[in-house]
Amino acid sequence: MYAIVDIETTGGKFNEEGITEIAIYKYDGNTIVDQFISLVNPEKPIQPFVVNLTGITNKMLRDAPKFYEVAKRVVEIMANCILVAHNTSFDYRILRTEFDRVGYNFEMETLCTVELSKKLVPNLESYSLGKLCKTLGIAVADRHRASGDALATVKLLKLLMSKDASKTILKKNIKPIVNDKVVSEKLTQILAPLPKGIGIFYLHDADGNILYIGKSTAIKKEVLKIFIGETTAKIALQKKVQSISTEVTGNFLISKIKYAQELLENNPKYNKKYYNPYKKYTIKLADMLIINKGRSLGEKSVILIEDNTFKGYGYFDLNFQINSIEIVKNLINDTGDSVLILPIIDQHLKRYKSEKIIYINKE
């Protein structure tokens, strides 16, 4: 579970700033499950340049709650979460300073979307939230306000998680389900938070290592099948599973692609050894963008084929117009074995309709 945070402050001397606005979105890796947004009375004046940047004025904060009045809610919503922010060192420092003032020792694990972006989307000119979102096609409303920036960071984390082939982000969030190995006692706790939609799921051991990868149009049902299975292999898997993570894909074509990629990348112990039965076949696909459903309302997926090569897939907001191949290349997971993936796409397109196909004319 993640607590995605953005904080606006008064500005001023280091460690003397006060919070003027805070937004926290509790995110389970697929959807926002809780949120807290509030102006905060910092009991000190806001620096003029900050007023110009955020639009938050001293007058707006006169009747706002003071930090000690919202501190309990902040602790509650962030309990058992990893704190995520764009430049986490700033937001984490501000929170620790405010909690120190009320006599509470605030400590959390953290993830920084600036550092993750540099690793997973390298070689960009700028990693500021605004420019990064523009480059990646992430819509941002109310820039430099806590809620707008925090929500943009949620979308950014979601995109980075889809690019994270090594599962660095997921492994940081893995926590054991129970110490008891009795499968029946695990079932309720495992199944309750799982999404029902289309996607990929990962079964982990106590150290976070991936034991098994599955794909399904109904994730929760597929996981249940594994945990009620009575074959020797399934019983052995049931006993070793200590946690589960999921990634909603929004449509079955991306699930197929991601499943094939993940098996080759992670080589999980309890999956059958994956081989590519299509290596003898030559596939010729036109340059195109394949548009399908996204993971949520207001989102679409895109797959790029260029020079008969699978360039990758990604997601974009409906209110963001894809008008440049370069923008698409920034959106997508630019890894994949074309010999493996092109036949999967070819067979899928022959069997199923996509929402939209845009053929690319390079002339």
C-alpha cells in the first residue's frame, strides 16, 4: 500500500517552513482507496513568491485547521504504507518537522518518483513533475496545489510500475500475509484486496521472490483456483506463498504481452518453462498504434509497432492527444523480444477487434 503525498508550504528558512496544504492519496497499486486533502493554518505568513506560485493566501488559511488538528488523520491514512512523493526528501522532511513540533516520532519507508523516473525513463532533459508529466502524457490539473500534484504523482507511479520489469517497486511493498502455513487461513486475507479485472498477478515467497506469474480476465477468480487446487505442484506452491501482488492491464492483449515478457524476465519456479513456438515464423506487421481500453475510466492503452518491431506499450489519459511518435515512445515500456511478441499481437489482431488502429505514414 502506498501513501502518495504532496505538501505546499510557507517557504522560508530550512526547517522553519509551515504546511499550508496537504494531500494524501492511499493507493493499493491499482486504485485509490482513500484520500485526505486539507488546507492547513501554518501560524506564520506565507512568502510572497509562494503565494504567486500556489495561489494560496494568508487569508485563505485563517480558518483552516492547524497541523496538530489534522495530525491524527494523517497518521491513520498513512499507516502500514510506503510514503511516495515527487522529491520525497522534501515532503518527508516537512512531515517529520511538523510531527516533531507536536511530539510525535514520524518514521516511514519511502519511494521517490524523481529517482524512479531517472532509472525507468532515462535521459530526459528535466524530471520536474510538470515537465515529466508533459513528456509522458500525464494530465495535470491544479499544478502547484497539493491535490493536483499528488494525483499527478499517483498517475506517474502507476506508469512507472508498468515500466518496472525487475519489480523493484513491488518488492519494496511486499509484506508477509501470515506466518501460519495453513492455506485455509490465508485465503480470506489473500483474496480480499485483489482486483476482479484483467491483468497479471505474482505470487511471492517470504523474501518477496516471485514464485509464480499468472494472467487472467478475472484476477481474483484465477488466484482462488490456485489456492483450492489439489495437484502436487499447487499444494507445494500454496505452502510457500506468503504474499501476492497484482498489475491491472485493462485489456487482454497487454496481459498476453506482459505475461510473456515477465516469464522470460523472472523465470518463476512454479511456471512451466516458457519457450517461443513462433520463432520459425516470419511476421510482417505495418507501422501502427493499437489503441485499446486502459486500466480505468478516462484512460486508454497504446501499443507501438514500428519497422516491424514491437516497441512497447503504455497508457495515456483520454484528454491527452497522441500526436507525436516521440511522445508515444516516452509513454511506452520500450523493451521486449519482437520475435516473441509480434506473433502474439498478430494472432490477437486476427481474432479480436481493437478499439482503434492508427497506421503510421512516414512519408
